[in-house]
Amino acid sequence: MKLLVTLKRTPQRDARIRIAEGGDSLDLDNIQFEVNPFDELAVEEALRIRETLGEAEVVVVTVGGEESQQQLVSAMAMGADRAVRIDGGGTLDSLQIARALAAVAAREEPDLVLSGKLAVDDECGQVPAMLAGLLGWPQANQASSIELSADGASVTVVCEVDAGLETLRLDLPALVTADLRLNEPRYASLPGIMKAKKKPVEVLAIEELCDPGATRSRVTGFRALQEKPPGAILGSVDELAEVLVEKKLI
Amino acid sequence: MTDTLIVIQAASGELGKSDLSAVGFGLELASAAGGQLDLLLLGPGAEAQAGPAAALGARQVFTMGGAELETYTAEVFAGATAFFLEGRSYRCVGAATNSASREYFPRLAAVLDAPMASDVLEVESVDPDRAVFTRAVFVGNLLATVELEAPRVLVTCRASEFEPPPSSEAAPIEAVDAPGGLAHPGKAFVGIEAATSDRPDLKEADIIVSVGRGTRGPEEGIPLCERLADVLDAALGATRAVVDAGWMANEFQIGQTGKIVAPEVYIAIGLSGSIQHLAGMRNSRTIVAINKDPEAPIFEVADFGLVADLFDAVPELTAALEKRSG
């Protein structure tokens, strides 16, 4: 069985992101980067499936420049077998990224593609479903559990949806995105980190894979949230009850 | 190409508050583009909801039901919408952000080869070849301007940021037959496990009582909060920690993961206010926080704060409000 995990390099989860002067970009100069936390859950899940099966290949793929190499190595330090980096050059939109990933999926022919449900930087959450759509594969979003059938031909996925927990069965090949409660990602071990340095990373130019088309979605500016004036700290429960009633809040 | 289509997932029951807000969003899109709004209701509730939907200012309401649309799946909804769009011209195709549109809209975008903006907060402009929106990024800490350059774009909206439209003259309703073969042969819906509750739904409620780890669980503080919620006819919400601990089900979670809400009053009890939680509730009209830690970040967004032990304050508040409401 082959598992393909898509991942994105994103600023560290507790990083304070500032807007660069002029407001049309972000100041990311002193920011540390990591594997998007939801993608990390997807990597972990692939490793667990491999452990359950005893034998499977876990391939990680990202679309990004040289700097994304580090996040591929992080995923391989966790235990992924090899990596593919698609060098896009310049700004790519979700559909272009999905096209590149679809081309990789066509080459690799994985049984299951795993992704994070969204990237914590732009929070679009578009690429996985676009990829499933381009491939024509069944998809399951926001998974909190993934179980491979005994014959390895399908997965039963529990998804966190607005109404509760939805259970779906997908015949492979399929695409599933990871939500918070899917698992707890492992830390890379020291031997894992050493081994990762020797694992292969294939680098491909996006044009070698597909015609990505034009970039049609762009972020052209940023602004800060409006500061909220500080609220009132009340002295007692009675005061709070009075405020709620007087201001007709309840 | 100046018209807008809003797609509504019509399960059984009535149109929800977020559906109404999505129509309000659609009217904004249509007006920005200089066109008109049509609605497409998909699912078993389409026919029943068409009447009320037709009185919201749209030019026309379309319904599509049938066996394959009985149960929502991303593949069927993307396929049904793509089928409907064949031979029809819309500048913008939109929906409210929810767990369904988060998956079927990007799938549809890929099928249609159209760019998409997710969960927008504002419509800036819609010109013939460029549509500009504002959306939140980095756990809601920054706002980004997003430009889509295409004659047809897909866009989902954060429903709590848009107003339901006033009622207007009834628009015509047309039933469209669903084509066969929408269901993906490799996908089966097995079932759904949903908590049953007599309290209002999180997305519909005017008041939300939200509980954090400080409540120490269903044996201790959560029943006190439930009692307060009942007195206020409020919905109950929770933080990630409460859901992770198994104290409440996932559908109660508010935050980056979970639901994004903006009720009239949000009462945060025993929760510190992680950035992920704030991302899900900071746009509430009035925020009340009860926490014994005066340094808790929730006080930075609270309009009214009470530094107190919730095990004393919540029953006292419940009693005080009960007395006042007589």
C-alpha cells in the first residue's frame, strides 16, 4: 500500500505575525516555520496505518521553494520514507497547487492521500477537496478516525461535521483530511532525524508535471483587526446581573 | 454575467439563520456586480423551504431533490451544483461556510475550473473580471484582501457577518430534476451520530453560554452552566479542552476547529481564551467573561468581566437572573 501525504510549510503556531510596512505583505523575517499542524496529523496517521499493516510506503509531498525542504525532512524524521518537492516559483493559488499535486498523485498512484483539513496561515482549506475533485476520488473531510478495512480496499472514516460525528466508507483510492482529534503526532527521534537526512527528496519543476494555468487568486493586502476598547471589570455577581438586565442583553 | 447564485443545503426542517444570512450575502454580491440573485436549494427539504426562501428578495428560486440528494455527500452536492450551472451564467456562486460547503465548494471549484475565496467577511467589489473580498487569516488575527480574477468565482461567507434580508415579494419557484449518477460509486454514507438537545442550536442562538476546562467537567461545573443556559434560553458551547476531555461532544466546540459564532451575548465561563477559541467568538456583540484568573486573555476581548470562582458566581448569577425574570 502507498500513502501520499500533502504538507505545507507554515509559520510556527504561536508566532506573532506582523504586517510589513505598506500593508501589502507580511513581515516574516524572524519567524520560525514548521509543518502545518493539521498536515502533521496527516503524516502521523499515515505512519500509524503503515505500522498497522507492517508494510506500506509513506511519501510526503509539498509545493514550495527550497525553504520547504526543511518541512519535508521533518516529516521524514517522523518516519515518512521519501519526499517529493514541487518547485512552483512565485505565487500559486489553491487550484494551481491542487493541479500539481494531482499530477504527483497520477505518477505515484497512492491508495490513500492524506492532508490536513486546512493550513493555519491562510486558513483556506481548499487544496485537499480540489485535489479530490481533480482526481475524481471520493473524499472525507475533518476526520477524527480512519480505519482501514481488513481487505485493504476501503477506509471507514469518522468526520467531525456541524451536526455531530458522521461516518463514511470510502473505496480506495480516496482522499481524507485530518482534524484535531485524529491522533497525537509523535516527536521525531534522534535516530529518525539522522536517518531523514539520507532519505531521498525528489525535486520537480511544476512545469515538468502539468500546465498549472494562471494564478487567479491573490492576497493583495493585509490589515490588523480593529482594536476593541477595554471592557469593564465588575465587582460582584449582582452588578453583572444588573448590567445584563439593564442593557437588555438578556 | 452579473448575476449571483447562492446554494443552500436544504436538509429537513426550516431554513436556518445562516441560510438567511447567506441570502443577505448573495444580495450584496448581486448588487456589487450589478445583477440579480437566484437561489438553488438542494436536498430533501428543498421543496418545503422554497416558499420562505422565495420571499427574501431573490429573482428566482430553484429546487433540486430526489433520491440521490436525500443524504448530503460532497460528491453529490458538487455534481448537482455543476449540473445546474451547465448552460447558466453566474458571476458569483456562493454559500454559507459550514462543514458541507468546506468540502463540496472547493471540489466544485476544481470541477468548474473557477477560483474560490473561503469564508469571507466582507464583499469589497465585484467587477466583470475581478472580485475582491476580505477574509480572516492567521487564526483570525489579521484580515486579508483577496482578489479573484475570473469571469466566474466561487465564494463562501461567514454567515454571522451578514444580515438576513427583509422579506419581499414572492419570487417564482422552479423545480429542476436531478440527473442520475451523481453519487460516487466509491463513497457510502454510513450514519451520523448527533447529540439531541432541547437547547437552541449554536448557530441560531442569541445567547451562548460557553464552558472551559475551569468547570472541571460534567460532574462539577458544567451542570451549573447548563442551569444558567436554561434560565437564559441559551445555547451551550465549549472549548477544545472540554471536547478533548470527552466532557462534551465535538459539535459544541467553538473556535478555529469547531464553529465560528457571533451571538448577541457570549458568556464565557472558566475558559482562558486561547487564540483558537477567540477566533471562533470574538465578533460576538457582547462578551461576558467569568474567570478566577484576572490575567486570562478572555478578559482582553470581554465587554464585561467578573473575576470570581465560577462555582460560586454561576449559581449566584443564575439565581439573581431567575429572580429578576420573576
